[in-house]
Amino acid sequence: MKKIIPFLLCALVVLASCQKKNTSLFRGDYSFKTSGNITAKRANVSDPVEFNIKLSNEIGQLQIASLDKKTDSLVVVMNYMNGDVVVTHAHCQGQNITFKEFNHNFMRVSIDGNIDMLCEVNIKAEGTMYDENTLVLDMTYEGLAGVGSLKYDLYGDDVKMVATRN
């Protein structure tokens, strides 16, 4: 029994330090750029036509802070260059981070460079930290867009955000 107690104490210290290291790996200020492709499909029609849309690149500042030093919970603030601010939460495990689904409004996309649509999308994101400096997020967009009386369903899982620590 006496031999087990030191082993358990060592295991607890290792687990506590790993958990603390996880959040500290991600905490900080970053510059980010988001780009990718989504699919738009005309909503509420019997024979919808689908087409691919290249997203306009978005840039901004990303701040990640611990919510609680005892857990792997983080708060994420994205300040887009166009003025939008998005706040969400995230959890980390090892080199990986998963964002709570969040909403991003009025993202502009262009259909063949001719028509701009205002969009409202829900975004799921998860990613990996590389070299303690670069965070790469795979993002899934799902939502609606409209131009005039035309409405479109949007979906895309070919979206990336790359954030580099400042």
C-alpha cells in the first residue's frame, strides 16, 4: 500500500501538469486568415441548382484565454478586420482544440464575381497546434444566404483558418 501512494501522487502531478500545459499551449494572441470553398443551393425550389463559391479571404485577430485554470476550457474572441466580433468557447486535448459551434453573420461571398450575398452561417471548427506557434483549424459552414428575393442554403467543409501567434 505504501508503494502505491507515491505512484498515485506522481500520476496526479503528471495529469495536472498535462492539463495545464494544454490550455497554455493555446493561450495567446494570433493573426488569422480564413479561406475556402462552400456550396450554395437554391432554397425552396423543386429542382435546385448547386454551385461552388470561393469564400472571400477574411483576416483578423484571434485571442484565446483560459476560462478556468483547472480545466481545459478556453474562451475564444475573433476580431474580424471588417469589424465583426465573435466570441465562443473551446476545449483542448493535447495538441488539438475544438470550438463550440458559433454563428458568423454577414459574411460576403461572391457568385462569379458579379453578385454579393449576405450570409448567416453556423461554424464548427476543430484544429491542431503545430510547433507551438501555428494553429490550423478545419471549419464546417452551414447556413443561409440571400440576394434580393433569392435564398440559398450554404454548406462547406473545405474551409481553413490558419492563425499564427503574434
